[in-house]
Amino acid sequence: MIAKVVFNLGVEKEFDYFSPEVNLVGKRVLVELNKKKLVGVVIKEAKKTNVKNIKEIRVVLDEAGPTLSREQLRFVYMLKRYYPYGLGELTFIMIPSLLRSSKRLNIESKIVKKRSVSRRKKECIFFKEPNPYCRLEIYRKKIASALKNGSVIFCVPTSSHLKIVYKDLEKKFSSKIALLYSQQKRKEFFSEWLKIKEGKKLILGTRIAIFYFPEDLELVILDEEISPFYFHPEKPFYRVSEVAYLLCQMKKIDLILGGDFPSLEIFKMVKEGKIKLVDKKKKNTFSSWKILEAKDIISKRHSLKVNPLIIEILRKTGEEGKNVAIFYPRRGFSLYLRCANCGYLYFCPKRCAPLRYSQEKNELVCPFCGYREKAPSSCRRCSSSYLKPEGVGMERISFYFKRFFPQFKTSLERKDFLLVTYSNLDTSFWWENSFFCSLVLNPHLLLSLLDFEATFRLYIYLNRIRYLTREEVIVFRQFSHHYLWESLDKNWLDFYKKELHLRKKAKLPPFIYLAKLTLRAKDKDILLRKAEKICKILKKNDKLEVFGPLKEYPFNKLNKFYYSIVIKSARRKVIFEEIKKIFSLFRRGTTKLAVIIR
Ligand SMILES: [Zn+2]
Ligand SMILES: [Zn+2]
């Protein structure tokens, strides 16, 4: 028998080996390739081969059942149509890392495959519900009923979400749970993976869990579908919601996506009739918006000018014994530290950006690479002790307010008063710490970014703040003509439709495909030459729009220089074919490549 074997290499093709044994499909084997011993997976069997002097398989590592089911291999072929990877790379995503070595395995899957008896039409739902605990309640019911017939995959965005969800589901399904996440120890991952082979399991994990599906899979749940953690930017990149959708199509099973808001990609699929939207909270039961056209905080020379209205709100709610949350987008005490005598500006030694100053921790931090050093007491250049913090960070605001209200505590436990940066709002498992009133300061700092998703992201942020606020969200805005503000008072569907319409008009995702290739190298000139060469190659394809090479911001960080090239096409295949070609130019050499696809 001839076995077609693939390896975890960037190569497209399969290799032929001879084996006296049959029924090897899905099994791991140890073979010789270019005089090296390698672990491969048999993906097909054939009777004939064109290869002369064919080598024999040395060891069949899976002594009983195969590591991969035939269905998983079928899924590999399906994914290959959507992503620019070789069969080998895709196959190995589905193998626990402990089994990517020559470890022998002697297990048989206990799953009995049976014909589906249910005639019910399979559903694909987006379940819109801002309260994560309400979502869990719905999921629990669905999981319980699906586990009667088979297994369930339940994905959450991060391992901190996993802890919370596990704690909740453990009470009901403890013996059924198999936990899979990326930072897990290899042995632990492997022993959890073994449980899946017993059948009727609840596979709970982060994005990688989706690839370890058993044959008796009945249901896939993806919570907080909009989370950026569901997209893997380094090679191999994939979008989990898309992988889950394809999987459920192939297996003809239910898919439940959930979250406070859907991503625009999913919303587009709702409009196309591919996904059903379930939004029970039609009535508006949340806190109200109060949008003020006013400056909130300005720094003038040495002092901070705060709008007296803010002080008044804090005083009033404080007197009533209620809590306030203040949302501000910048961390640290000041954005820069400069010598008032000679003008010396403290800069990251890796040349990324000026260092941010934190008074609380008495240190300087690089906002890009995380480099930190102890805050100096005198100027490095002229020894003057007059070092001036410039710009306003959260610490400085906190410092200012504490002078007015020394009785306030800025901790989550006391709930009197809380300062939060927008970036801390990623997770929605905050529900229990809700606020009476929220103040949103400087939101325009996020709007003015050169990013086509900035408006959409700010809309989601503001609404999350609103979900966590009982009474009123007060927003200080400065660009009154932006369409975001008028959308806040309307139904969320209006904003989504408007955003989708604008994206279509501007030819942006999710209507076209966009990839950003970022090149990095230590030598500026070599990098630019390489970037220009790649642009030239890309521009030969007339189905592709090419922008660049553009200097990244910051151009220089972590001792490397950065150029990016953006490519755009209405067809995904065009983008992926080009990326595949470009990847092959980066196997060797000092210039490195990262890709983000939208
Ligand atoms: Zn100086
Ligand atoms: Zn840095």
C-alpha cells in the first residue's frame, strides 16, 4: 500500500511512502525525508505511485486508533480552500503538541458514530445579550440538551474568561469537561485531549479548541464573538468564527455565537440571511446618555484645568453615597518627561517613542515596547533637577481629584470612585461592578486615529460603559458633527446599518479583503529595498490594489525599523495567493514579515 504523508512544513505537497500495513489514514508515522527522521500524518492511501526507489514507513506511531479522524482530514481540505496554507500545516494544527514528536500512542476512540435521527433544521444564531451571566444561563440549557447526544465545543476569548466560565459550568458538568487552551502545559493538554475520545464531552477552551472536534460533536458555542482574541495574526492566521461556521456547515450541527454586540462581519451575514439574530432586549432598559459639548480637561503649563461641571458631579454623587466611574484613554501621570532647563526629552532606548512617566510607580515606561526604568531625579544631560511632566495621563487626573475629595478611594472594592482606561474594558465580565454614573473624558482621542475601525470600536466601548452604568453616562465631546453621536440615542441596528453602508461605499472590510504586511529589519536601507521589491511584485497583479511601502508609526521600535504594505482586493483568493508567494520570499534573511488580514 502507498501512504500519502504530510509534514508540518510550509510545503504544499504530500510525499509517498510504502507500507505493508493498511488503514493508516489519520495515523502518525515516523519516516525519513531528506535524510532526516520526521513525524508525518497519513492523509490518503493509494495503490500506485510514480515515485521510484520509494522508502518504507519506519514506525507507525499510532498503534491502535488514529490521532486524527477522517472527518478532521476532510475539514483540512475544506480549510485549505479558505486559507493560504499547505495541507501539512493545517493538519498539524489539529494535533496536540506532545504528539508532534515521535511519542507512541495506543488508544482507540470510544465514540460510536451513528446516523443523525433528528430531522430538525440546523440553526446558526447570534445571541445578543449584554449580560454575560444571562448568556451563560442560556448556554447551560443548550449544553445540557446537546450532551445527551454527543459533545459540545464552547470557546471563550481568553484564559481569564475561561476561569470564570469553568467555575460556573463545573457545578453542573464537572465530569464531562475537557479543558483546552493555548498556554496549557503539553502533558495537561494531552490528557484533556484524551478525554475527548471518550465521547459526550464538553470541550471548553480558547480559540484553539475549535480544531480538536470529535466525531460526535453536536453543538459549537462561541462567546463574545467580537473579541479581537478570536483572530490569530501570526501565521497560521485564522478567524475562529469563520472556522466554527465552516465546521458547523460541514457537520450539519448548531452554531451559537453570543455577545453584547456582533462583529460587522457577522452582522453582514445576518443581513444575508446566513445567521439568525436573536435580540430579546428590544426595550431600552439601560441608563441614559448625556452628551455635553464641552472641554473636559486641559493642561496649561503647570496646572490642570478641569471643567467645574465634573467637580460638581463628583461632589453631588459622593454626597449621595453613590459611585462614579471616570473613563479616560491615557495611562500614566504624564505623556512625556522633559528637562525644563535644556529641553532634553526622555526617550525609549530602543527608539520607539518618548517615555511615559508614572508618578505612582516612580518610573518611565515605553508605551510601545514596555521598556521601563526608574524615574530620574535630575536631567541626564545638564543635571538640572527641574524635570517637567508634559501631557495628561490618568494618574494626574486622579491626583487632582484626590486633592478635592480626600475621602474618595479609587479602588474597585470601595466602589466610591474609579478611574478606568478604555483599554481595560475588553472583557464584559465586569457586570457585578456596575456604577451609578459614568463620565467619559476625551473620547475624541480615540476617534482621531487613522484607523477605519476607530468609530466602530468607540461605539462598542461607549455602549459597554452604558451597560455597566445604572443611571447616566455623561460624555464630553468635541467633534459634534461626527455621525457616532447621533447614533448613540438610536437603536443599535441603525448604527450597524449606517456603518455597513459607509464601509461598502468606501470599499472597506467586510465588503473587500484587506491585508497589511508589516516588514521589520535592523537595517533601514535593506528593509526599504526589500519593501520596494515586494511592492513591485504585488503591483504586477492588476486584480490587486497596493498601497506602500509606508513608514509604520512608530517607524522605529525595539531596535528595528518598520514598513508596511497594504493590499486590497474584492476576492479573498487573490489576496491569499499573493501572500503565499510573498511568504516564500521570507524563509531566510534578516527581514521579517507579519500579516494582518481583514
Ligand atoms: Zn537638562
Ligand atoms: Zn520602546
